[in-house]
Amino acid sequence: MTGTQPGTRPADPDTPATGRSPRVGRVRFAVLGLLFVGITINYIDRAAISVSLPHISQDFHIPPAVAGLIMSAFFWTYAFGQMPGGWLADRFGPRVTLFFASLWWGVATALMGLARSTGMLIVLRMVLGLGEAPSFPASAKVVARWFPKTERSFASATFNNGNAVGGALSIPLVALVVAAVGWRGAFAAAGGLGVLWAFGWWLYYRDPEHHGQLKKPEMEYIKAGQNRADAPEQTAVRWRDLFRFRLVWAMMLGFFCVNFVAYFFITWFPSYLVETYHLSTMKFGFLGMVPGLASMVGGWCGGLVSDWLVRRGTPITKARKLCLVGGLLGTSVIALAVVSPSVGMALTALSASYFCSTFAAASVWALPGDIAPTPGHVGSIAGIQNTAGNIAGIVSPLLLGVLMGSSGSFVVPLVTAGCVALLGAATYAFLLPKVEPLRLDRGPSGTMG
């Protein structure tokens, strides 16, 4: 963050010394609320496979390693669709991008209910991943356009919390629908939610300059906190140039580690509880919500703490690192689940881990807006970061499935996840340089080679 020295208040004149945001309007939070609902539905559609998998495995006689393959197939296209998805968000804007993306992922989810073989499930999971790929880069762009830097981490935590809410809600909701009409009907219902949200987004969302409900005081407050005076829009930055920066590589590796653990909860967590503690589908449907609820609280706490530090005058590098490193150190307690003698103690360790994971993720998603050389690069940088983060979505369920299948339990997978969290903490602590807008024209010390 340029223009802010250690121990001083932020230069934003609209941010009072108390560290509180002024009351200038709430339209930006209405936009954020709608975005949060969209990401929630996104994750319900994505996570429906996890709750349905025990039933699908029985119907298609699927062994654990193949089940891991089905879950990871989503991330083959989702991960490598991130950079194109970020480009689409920068090129066409978040309104158009998220509308078509949501239509795509809603229809793809519904079609999974028609699958007749393992091969069809794998193909449809890949189609679903491609449709969902632009969602997070476009969401990061919405936050960068609608929120000043002093509110960006909380806003990022809010839309990112849609994954925790969607993951938590998918457990009881999908379990109830599966119990009532079967897993095929559950996919149809989940897909319909995505289609409905697409039209709601199209009708309501506009950029701040074109939103009919946004008043002048709120517009001025948003613009005053963008911190782009030293980075004109016409700055030319090629995609390959972004990879010269150690900052970008540290963001990629760090987010890989965050997501490696997070995707355990999205993929293998239902099977872990059901198989380890012999829970019925309905009992799991409610107990399984506990880590998800903890993660919601963790995300908002991480966003509030990071933004509070920035408003109090903490350099943005220190504010982001404290939350990233501390959050990932806490995430590593997932390994303690292996020594838990009861389902209650296991849920306590897993809930603490998921709380800390989303605590860190709030700052993860604030970083693209913090470092983008112009507003036109936020989606692209978010896409680059999320590409690496979701390569973990390919590696994590597949590797953990192989480890579980070869060892016969979840001990080795959970310990592995804890070690990856520690690697992430070290990455953010020692590899992440100063957090500031990237500047190719002055040869920053954070470049590679």
C-alpha cells in the first residue's frame, strides 16, 4: 500500500481515526449480500456430490480411489478456467460474466441427476467446473469496484463465506432431498437455484457509476478509498509479466495450501464422519454443519480484524500477514482429529481448523485488489491466484483418497493436511514481500530472477 508509513493513519480522509467506517449509504452492502447468496448457491451445487456420494457409490459400485477421481474432476477445468475467467471478468465486467456463469453451472448441476455411469459423472463434473471458474475472480472484481481498501477484507470474507455457508447448508438440505426423492432429484433442485440467482443478479447488479440507487456520498466514499492515483488505468501489464513477481508466486503457493485443507471439508469430510463414527445420513446432516458454521464465523472475524488493523494505521502488509500466518497455523490443528476418541472431540478439532482457514482466506481474497496495478487487472490477478488455489482441488481429494485407500483410515490424510497448512503459514511469513500495487516500470525488489 503506497503512501502509508508504519505507525501512521491511512491517508483516506473519509476514514475516521476511531477505525470505524462512516455512514454514507448501504448500497454496496446490498450488492455484497447478493454476491454472497450467489457464492452460497455456487457451493451448494459444487458440494452436492459430497453428500450424495455414498448413495452414488452404492448405485455404481465406486471404490474410494475412483470416488476421489470423480470429486477432483471438477477442479481439472475449474482450476485451469480461473485465468480465462479472470480475463472475462476484466473484459466484460462482473454483471455479464456472473450471469452466464451461473446459468452454466446451474444447468450442469441439474444434468448430473441424469448421469448413468461413472464416466458421465466425471464429464459433468468437468463441465460444472468450467461454468463455476469465473465466479471468484469476478467476485474479487466486484469487491474492488464497490469497496474502499479499509473495508475490502471484510467484503472479501463475506463473499468467500458463501463457500462455508453453501457447504454447510448443502449437508442438511441435500441430505433431506436425497432422503425424500433420491440423489438425482437433489441435483435437479440444486441446479435450479443457480438458474434463479443468475436472473436476479442480471436485474440488480450495475457498477457503481451506473447503479441507480447509489447516492453521491457513498460513491465519493468508495472512490476515495480505491488508492489508484499512482496507478493510471492505461498502465500496460502483460499476463506473463505478472509472473515475474515473487508476490504473485507467494500468493499462489499460499492459497494452494489454504485450499488443500479447505477441500477436505468440501469433498472427504462427509465420508470421514460417516465411515469413522458410523453415523446415519440424517445424523450426519446436522452434526456435519458444525465445522461449516465455525468457518462462517472465522471468515467474518478474519475480515473484521484485517480491516480494523488497516483503519488503525497498521501497514497493510503487516495487517494481511498477521491474519494469513495466524490463520494457517490454526488450520493445522486438523491433524488433532486423528487422536480424537469421540465424534464430539473430532468435530471440535475440525471446527477450529475450518474457522482458522476462513480467517486466513479473508485476507487471501483482499490481496488481488491490494496489489493490482490498475482496476482492470483485479480479475486477472484473482484468477491467477485461484488457479493455484484450485490445483489443490485436483490434488487434495485425489491424494487424500489414495492415502485413505492405501492406509485404510483417515489418519494419514489428516496429518498430511495439517502439514500442508504449516507450509502455507511459512509461505506467507517468509516468501510474501511488501503488499502494494505491482509496478513493472520501477523494477520492484519483489520480482523473480
